[in-house]
Amino acid sequence: MLGEIETQPLYVRLRGARRFVLIISGPRQRRPALTATTIADPQSFIRANTRLRSVPLVPEIAVFLADESVPLWQKTENELNEAGLPPPFWAFAWAGGQALARYVLDHPDTVRDRRVLDIASGSGLVGIAAMKAGAVGVTVSDIDAFAIAAAELNAEVNQVHLTSCGEDVLDTQPSGRWQTILAGDIFYEQDTAARAFAFLADHARAGATILIGDPGRSFLPKTKLVRLADYRVPVTRDLEDAEIKHTAVWTISPDSL
């Protein structure tokens, strides 16, 4: 039964079903980024199909959120005249991102006066939290062009500035460019999880602070991490298997480096 497995962020069209079912994830980081020429006006599309709302665990921040996942996903495919697009991750406040944003706001020393990278940034929630906590600059990285547009729009309404990157950064070698790296809800698929951990571990060895927000996804390497904080995060039942997700913020264990 569906309720007996952990749901992950990828939808499957079931023949004869009235809605899509969220059951297992796909390799989000591998998908090529959409170019600006394929989207007429992404920010207008986002405003028209989502609502500006406070984030449950982080009420200091408001972002554009969708009421339901499937209708927005269908509209996105129609907008781009392309089938098989990834779900609109950027339109929801995922549990790991909410926990990570809360942790950063409550522990501003983790980002204050630092150059920060938010990978697989989605709505930009975590990056916005980092800027509000005093980061000197935040780069939000996501290969979905709608996510980049959403992050820029959400930053504007929260009166902060984010630098956006639409490239897959997981093969980036440490260069001292980022002093803190934030990763929310990225350990949902085996290949992506392996690449993400390698990326984070490389940067940790180079001296970067690593913070991970995750509600216990299947490929979270817990044995290589240290738990820093726990949260009960309200989430959308349309996306998850519960209305409250027990979510933790982690860092990489020095013993695993």
C-alpha cells in the first residue's frame, strides 16, 4: 500500500486515476536547465498560479506557494508546451527547507558575514533566511528555471537580494567561494544523494560549514552526519505522507571526512 512506503518528490500518472500520486523521487539535479527563451514571463506565471503566504515554521518569511501540486504542474507543462517536466518543487515549503530556514534564523552565527550557497534552492526560502540572518551574500542554485524565477521573486517581496545560479553545481570543486553551504531536501534519490554528499564533504574538508535539512529521506547518510536540531514541521499532505514531518538539521561528522 502507498501509505506503507516513504513518499518522495516525483509524481506518477496512474491510468484511470483522477490525480497524480507522489511515490518516489527522480534525479532532479541531472535535468538540463530550461533557458530563458522557453518561458515568456515566469514571474507573472508564478504570481498568477500561487499565493503569497507565510511559511508555517518560519512565519518571518512569506513566499509564493501553490495550493495543490498537480494543477500547477499541468499548467507549467502547458506554459512550456513540454510534457514530462519535473514537479514544481519551487512552489512548496518542503520540510527540510523549513527546518533549515528556522535553524539559520535561530543560529545566525552560522551564516553571519559569510558567503553562502543554497543548493537545490527551490523557492529560495533557505537562502532568504540566510540573508535575513546576516549573510554577506547568498547564491541560490537550482537547475529549474522556474525555481530561479521564484527565488528571485520571493527575495524581492522579502526585501533581500539573492544571486541566482541555474547550473548544476554538484561537480564544483572547493574554491573558498562559499563559507557556508545549505542543503534542504536533497537526499531523496540515490544518485543525487551520492553526488550531493560528495560535494558537501569536499567543501567541508576545505573549511566550509555544512548544514542539511532533511525529514529522513531514504538516502540520507545518517551514519556520516551529526544531528544538530529537531523540528515538527507542518507540510502539505498533497506532497508528503503526513501533515507533520519530524525533521532534523544535520552537519557532516568530522569522522566521515
